[in-house]
Amino acid sequence: MKRLGVNIDHIATLRNARGELHPDPVFAAKFVKNSGADSITIHLREDRRHINDLDAKKICSIKNVLVNLEISTNSQIVKKAIQFKPDFICIVPENRKEITTEGGLNLNKNKNKLKKIINKLKKKKIRTSLFINPSLNDVKTSIELKTNCIEIHTGKLANLVKSKKKFNKELKRIKKCSIYASNNNLEVHAGHGLDYKTTRYLSRINEIEEFNIGHFLIGESIFEGLPKVIKRFRNIIKKK
Ligand code: PXP
């Protein structure tokens, strides 16, 4: 059964716009779980532009809510993440000037650093994922690094679908990487830029076990409400 992870960073963005306490990401994490999400994703960025340390600490300690904490390879952030004891960690690239995570990790450049972090997290029994581009070389490196999971960056596919351009080549690339990873015992996740349409295409790839969806899902909830949007995504990922 495919799982749905909901990224609630944008609830913190809205709260921070006023510098007050509402809407509360901790309440949101419980609400999203009760609305049918399998896990909650939060990104503790180095610039703390949305989720802050206290949010992360509180959200990671909520009982019966599986938390996927996204972090960069920054040693201070890794240290904090381990203290917060999330269920899962996804390592992502981070660049101060970016609006959002623009691509997957540069695995070759960060191989040694990543290896050390993965070993550390494994010792703490935290499921570890690497956010990578849909490249067979990166899947091979991920296998070498002995991560538990990979999350494939779906931003390019999502952009092609949204702009009504040809997307079959990119979809095939994602499928090929997913099959190769799964055959080599890596759990495959997908995320970035996903709306209903792109998620529907990706849900046909059997090997993808988890979708992590944020911006569109939260944006659409302004009109439809979180429970309805979460239910719709659940139905999409359930179907083939
Ligand atoms: N997965 C990862 C690893 C991400 O970094 C992000 C963006 O923060 C997402 C999923 C969610 O992307 P979006 O907000 O575009 O749905």
C-alpha cells in the first residue's frame, strides 16, 4: 500500500508571516494525521524560514504521528535532528537563495559526508532517505552509500506536466530508477511539485512506496479543506 506524507512547512510560513502563534504547525501535524496522512514531513532549514527548532522538537515528540524530518548535511542541523528523534530523516541539498529545494543531492561531491551521516543515523535506528535526481548513477551511488530509501525529485516531471509539455521521457526515467532501486532493496519515495495530475501518473509506478507532498496540497486546502484534499490524494495513490 502506497503511503502519503504531508509536508506542513507552509503552515509555519503562514504563521511566521505574522510573527505570532497561529496557525500552529504542531496542531497541524495532529490534524493532518487525523485526516488520513501516513506521515508528516517538516524541513528544518538552516535559515529557519518556516519550521523552527521548537516546532521540530514538539512535532517529533507527538505520539502516534510518524515524522519525516528533512535536513541538510550541516553538522549542527544533523546534531539537532538526532536529538529530536524523528522516525525518518531525509537528507536534502540546501542553498540559502533558493525558494524551494531545486534539485537532488550532489552525491559525488558529498559522498564521504553522506556516508558518515547515514552511519550515524543507522546507529540511532532512524530510517534514512536521500533526495536524489532521477539518475541511474545517483541510484547506484545511493545503493553504495547504504541508505534505507531514496526520494526521487519529481520537480522536472511536475513542471513538464503543468506546462503541458512532453513528459514521457522524464516519467520513464523515474520509472527506470524506481525499478533499479527497488530491485536493489532501496525503498523508493517521490516528491516535489506534485499536484493531482502528476501524482496520478507516478502512482502507476508500482515501486514508488511513498509520496511526500506539500505546496499544492496546502494551497488547495485553502479552498477545499485539508481532510478533503488529503482524501483525494489518498484515492489517487491507491489507484493504478
Ligand atoms: N520532498 C522533499 C524532499 C522536499 O524537499 C520537498 C519540498 O520541501 C517536498 C517533498 C515537497 O515538495 P512540494 O512542496 O513542492 O510538494
